[in-house]
Amino acid sequence: MEKAECGGAVTALLKYALENKIVDAVLAIKKGVDLYDAVPSIITDPGEIGGSAGSLHCGTVLVSKLIKNYIGGAKDLKLGVTVKGCDVMGILELAKRDQINLDNIIMIGVNCGGTVSPVSARKMIAAKYGVDPADIVKEEIDKGQFIIMTKDGQHKGISIDELEEEGYGRRSNCRRCLYKIPRQADLACGNWGVIGDKAGKATFVEVCSEKGASLVEGAVKAGALETSPADPKGIAIRAKVEGAMLKLGEKWRKHDFSTIAENLWDVIRDETSRCIKCYSCIDNCPVCLPIKIELTKGTTMVPVGHLPPAPMFHMRRLAHISDSCINCGQCEELCPVEIPLALFSHAVRVEADATYHPKLGSAPYKN
């Protein structure tokens, strides 16, 4: 695959799966009018798979709710899908709620160091790189840098740390994420661990399930994919890169959670006083599945017709989703009044994890 970033294994596997009726369709992300425009696409023609090759760090689409809302939860068709960590978690949470049929899905995971909001990416590129965002034809996150390539082939990279210290860089939820290699998918693929003369020309593939193993074995037998054992040095480097990303995530958790450490509920009350009750946070959350019921006067805990809504509106939402918040950031990114909703739900989730599962780390408010 000439368009692929690291060998083309992901696109080759998806193409093989379509050609051999292992899946009926593939859900992938294609570039729209530019690299800031990530377009979810259903692909049924194997010849179109190449159009989804390559990463789009400036696309912040969450595929799990797309599967539920527009593909019937994959209950009536077999679906191949490329996923990052939060996509996998969203799919698993919806499967728990009987909204997605996991038996009909093959998940090919990709390493993810984080994504950048398309709006802030444009501002960042203009301000920090001194380049017209419209002139960028490719971007990537590699070796701790956000790297851009212009139409005339010039490359320029700036340290992620430097960008984020100045308020640019990855979305805040991505900074806190500790799920960089999605091993709950059937395969976990990417360039971390590909070294030597194979760098940029091969894909590191971890087989994580019987379904994933079967897909790889079939593709190799059909001549659609060529494999070789992973280099031990590459395995060590892959672990080192992942470890560095996890340390960075822990740093940002400590930084972000410390801002609300002493008075979380006061902060929530103050921040949510801007709420216009548009329900975007509910509609776009892959975990929150509201149940429609008939209400009579006096039966609701949250009075209707009032703006901002009573604090109980947000308390109930947090109670509803925080034990399974996947830190995808959709609630915060799509909030029209910029309430840091993902910070709140993620902090409560991490607090619960630390309380009931001590091996997962310490409580965020006590760091």
C-alpha cells in the first residue's frame, strides 16, 4: 500500500477480509476536503480500502457510537473496523449494554499517542509553525514531536511538550490517556517497535485474539500479507515507547486532577452554571444511554424548563456514567459553552478505580 504510513498491514488485512467475505463492510476514516476533515466511511468495495490508509491525528471521531447509531450495532452484518484505544473501550461498553454485537466485529487496533482538535490544530500550525494550515498535506506524531509536511515537501517538527506547555497539542483527555496500545482489539498494530531497514516499511502486529490470529493466518496463506518474527530489540523499543507515553499520561493526570483536588464538587457547580442544557454531552457519549419514560409533574429530580439546570442534572449524569467513562472527550469537545466535562467524569472514574481497584493507581485527589 503506497499510501500507508508503516507497511500497509492494516489496509492489507481489511482488504483481504472484504475480498474473502470475512466481513461485509469496513468502517474506516477517510480524509475529506483536507487533513482536518475526518470522514467516517462505510466501505464495501475492496478497491476503496486504500483511500483510508494513513493516520489523521486531527480527526477526533469516536467510532463506537457510529456503529450503534448508523450500522445497527453490527447485529445484521459483519464489520471490520480500525480502532484506537477509546474506540475499543466504547465498543466494549456498548456491547455490555447489548447495543453492539461483538461476534460480528473484527477490531484492528492502532497505536495512539493522542489526537488534536481540528480547530486548535489550525491555530497551532499558524501560530507555532508559521505556516498556512491549508498548505499542510501530512502530519504525524513521532518521537515526541508533532510533525507537519507542506505541499512543497518541507518537514517541520516541534516537541509535543513544548506545544502543550503553551496550550496547544493534544486534546486534554488524550493527554491523560493510559491506553496507548489497544490490546483489547483483535490485533494491535502500528510503527512502535519497527526498527532498522524495516522502519517506515513494515507494521508491528500484536495478535490479541483467536479472531485476530485467524485473520492474519488467512491473509498470509492467501499471499495478501507477509510476516516475520518481531526483532527482540524492536519489542524492547516498543515497550519503551509505550512506557514513556504512559509516564506522560500520569504526569498530565496529576496536573489536571490537582486543579480540582480540594473542591471538585464546587468546581463542577461553578463550571456547569454555564450549561444551556443542549444535551450534546448525553447524545455524544458512548456510555450514556438515556431511557425515555413518561414523567408526570413532581416525579423528576431535575426541574424542567430552567436554565442553567439544577446541579442535580449534572450530578445524575456523572453518577450514571462515571464508573464506565472511557475518557474519549466527546462530551467536552462538543460542549458549546466549553465546560470541562471530560475532566470531571474522568476524575470520578479514576477515583473509583483507585478506591475499588488499588492496583490501578492512587486516587487523583490525593496526589
